[in-house]
Amino acid sequence: MPPVPTKGKIAMSYAEVAGVRVDTRHWIGGERVASAGTFESVSPIDGTVLAHVARGGRVEADAAVAAARAAFPAWARLTPVERGEILHRVADNVEAHIEELAQLETADNGSLLRSHRRGVMPRVVLNLRFFADYAINELSHPVFETRGHENHVSWDPSGVAVIITPWNAPLMLATWRIGPALASGDTVVAKPPEWAPLTASYFAQLAHEAGLPAGVFNVVQGLGTEAGAALTANPDVSRICFTGSVPTAKVIAHAAADNLTPCSFELGGKSPTVILDDADLDLAVDLAIEQYDNAGQVCLAGTRLLVQEGIADAFTERFRARAATIRQGDPRDEDTQIGPNIHLRHVERVLGFVDRAKADGATVVYGGEVNDDLGPHYLRPTLIADAPAGSEILTQEVFGPVLTMQTFSTDDEGLALANGTEFGLAACVVTGSRERAEAFTRHLVAGTIWVNCFFVRDLAAPFGGSRRSGIGREGGVWSFDFYADVKNTVYAPNGWRE
Ligand code: NAD
């Protein structure tokens, strides 16, 4: 690995966060690497500065890609079974440190500790195990015949995958790509989000301890416009997997165009929760309230409640009563249901949406302000009604605990409203009729649709967005289609000497 030059003052190389010691330097070629500059990681729980994290740029990005390139041939030559053994050992070590990872992630991004312990971090483990096993057992290598010739299809490692992720579920979203990329035989450079970078560094340490060879997995920390931009412009990168916002995806698409680097984009949404007049109202209210999970910072959240006219009053009444029981508080407390939002700049952005909605003539049915008892990061769960058709609050992604409610008369009107944005990530339909559900699911434009449920996700299923919500699908074989080079080899029936 080429040494990374550092100049100026080198900041402290580790931080103590929630009782966990985490190295704040990059992880490149199996070594910790400092940068001259740092950025702060601030806890949304109470605004405490948790760490000064190494702030990488082109030098660190190029070094990480070079290290991943150097490690690629040996990693790619391993069989899926050999790679799988190593990935399972990494998963074992992650599993043994779920508590540390959960504490670290909660301190860094403010999501609920109990969700991290019981749902998110176990899913991180599964992301590694599932794709390791998929490469071994499920990736069928089809053989078909053309005029007596045999076509053999294989999934070959492609090179270095750059994985850029957002802050709302940092390690879960990263490993959902790291798992299949490594199982494919690619090596990886991960760029964690600057608002919640710490679990990526800790994960690198756990993977190293478990025996992942040097250079196979690298972490470059830093700002998107610096470290992220340098990684996406690097011609030695073979895949870019980006999860984040639409404006950033456009910048990355331009950077990738110069090298024709294939990109997978998983972007924002403005998903509908459609509640038909034959729905079980209690279920509908439960599903609507669920859209506040993670303080509304979920790409898939069905934040547009579309309620059929006949049940709108009854629904609003029950929703209001349920919303009043939501326990907002410190995300480390067991009984907290909604914690803080990630950053004061983000809180300001969300409140800007609410203020402009009011100026547009909308009504704040519920919330719409900061919960001063808890501090400036804690936005109250909010419901907005009567927003004018086409207004910003009904069409743009807010990414906070803000739901809107609209009513419709016929199913066709409901469908038109549901499909009426530039996004197409997900949709939820609540109805007592299978026939009506199927009519909706046939015509809804969305990568994932849930009927009478929400957030049920199988790693074998395709996942991604339509329209501006993304390009491509991941999950199961779709992940391997992206990270690998899919190859067809044609054998002639003749020409053999033996
Ligand atoms: P963002 O686009 O601002 O940043 C995402 C990542 O991109 C960060 O790591 C950032 O550092 C990096 N980045 C920023 N500018 C870059 C550049 N020029 N070049 C390379 N990298 C750059 O998004 P965010 O605010 O962190 O996350 C919220 C967004 O992510 C929302 O739109 C949300 O819907 C979306 N999201 C989508 C999914 C999905 O699976 N579809 C999942 C979670 C979040």
C-alpha cells in the first residue's frame, strides 16, 4: 500500500464513545491512516462532540482504491466457499460485539438503542451471512444450448466497489452492500456518512480481527464533496453503490460518466400510505404511526397518508389519539418510541418545510415544532393536512417526522394521487379486499409495495426505486448482477482432442 502523506497537526487517533473505544483514523490497506484535517462527529442526543474524525480527500481516496486494487486478485481467486468462511467469521465477530455497535450507533445517529440491539445490528450480521451463503448455494450458473453449443453463465468478481452511504442507518445500509460485494469477490472502499461515521471504523476493526485480509475492505472518512467526490472520480473503481439523496446522485452520475463506472443508486422517496375505506382502521392507524419510526428518517417511509373519504374523519380522530401517546425521548431509554433528528441543520431544514407548508395554506393537525422539553434536536411528530395540490410538502422528500394527509373519493383518484410524485421507492396499501389490493399493486409505480404491512424485507427480494428513487435493484441475485461481471462462455461441440 503506498504511504499516505500527512501534513500539519495530526489529531487524536481514537475516541471513547458510550464506553466503546473507536479509532477515528481511516482504515486503508490493513493500517490505520491519519489525515491532517478532521471533522466533528456530534451526538444528536444532546449535541455533545463525540469525536474528531480523520477527514480524507483525494490522497486518502486514491490510496484506499490502490490498496483495494492490490488486494483484489487474491480475494477474487478464492472460491465462494473460502470467501464465505471468512465472511462468516467476520459476522461472528460482529455478533459478539452487537452491544458495542448498538451503543456507538445510537450515540452517533440518535436512532433507538433497543432497535439497534434487537433489529438493526442482528440484520448487519445477516447481511454478511446471507450473501456469503447466497454466493455458495443459490447463485445458479445456468447452462443453455444454442445449435449444439453450450452457453455457461458465471458471475465473476469485477474489481473495486466504492460504497457510499447516508447517516439514517449507517452500518445496516453499508453492510447490505459490503456483504454482496465481498461475497462476489470484489474488494471494497466504504465512505461512511460524515454525520455518523463511527460504526464503519469499528466494523473495520472487527473484520480485521476476524481475518479479513488487508486491503479487501477499506474505510475512507470525510465529507462527500471531498472524500466521496474523489472516490467516485477514480478510474480504478469498477462499481459505485450510492445510497443517499437525488441531488448527490446527479453529481455522482456526472463523476462516474467520465470513466463509465456502473452505478447503483438507492435514493429518496415520497411514498404513499393508501388507506381504503374497507381497511381495518386500527391496523391503518398502526401502519400510519409506524411511518414516524427513526424520527421519520427512513427512505421508505410512507409519509403521504392518502385516506378514502368515507373513513377520513374516523381515521383522523384515531390517529390524533394514537399520536398523542407516542413517547418521545432519549433514544437510549427502553420505552422511547421516537428520538432526536440527526443534526441541527437538518432540524432547520425540516422546520423550513413545515413553515412553508403553513404559508401555502396547509393546516398543522399535530406537532409542527421542536419539543423544547427534550432539546433542539427533537422534532415533535407532525401531521399536516389541507396542503394545496402540487405544493412542496406533498411532493418533496422531508426526511423528518412529518406526515401529510390527503383524501380521495374513488380508487382511481387514490391511485393517481399515490403515483403523483417524481419518486417511486415504496408504497403501502391498507384494505380488506384482496381484489382492490391487487388492482392497486398492478398500477402503483414503486420498487416495493406492502399490503397491510410495512417494512417486511427479505434479503433475497429485489430492492430499489423507480423514477427518481433510484437506478437498479439489489438483493438476492440482483446484488450479484450489479457487483459481479456477468459472463457468458460458449463451448463448441467439436474441436476437442481427447
Ligand atoms: P446525501 O446525498 O447528502 O449523502 C449521502 C452520502 O453521500 C454521504 O456519505 C455523503 O458524504 C456522500 N456525498 C455527498 N456529496 C457527495 C459527492 N459529491 N460525491 C460523493 N459522495 C457524496 O444524503 P443524506 O442526507 O446523507 O441521506 C438522506 C438521503 O438518503 C435521503 O434522500 C434518503 O431518502 C436517502 N436514503 C435512501 C435509501 C434507499 O435505500 N433508497 C436508504 C437510506 C437513505
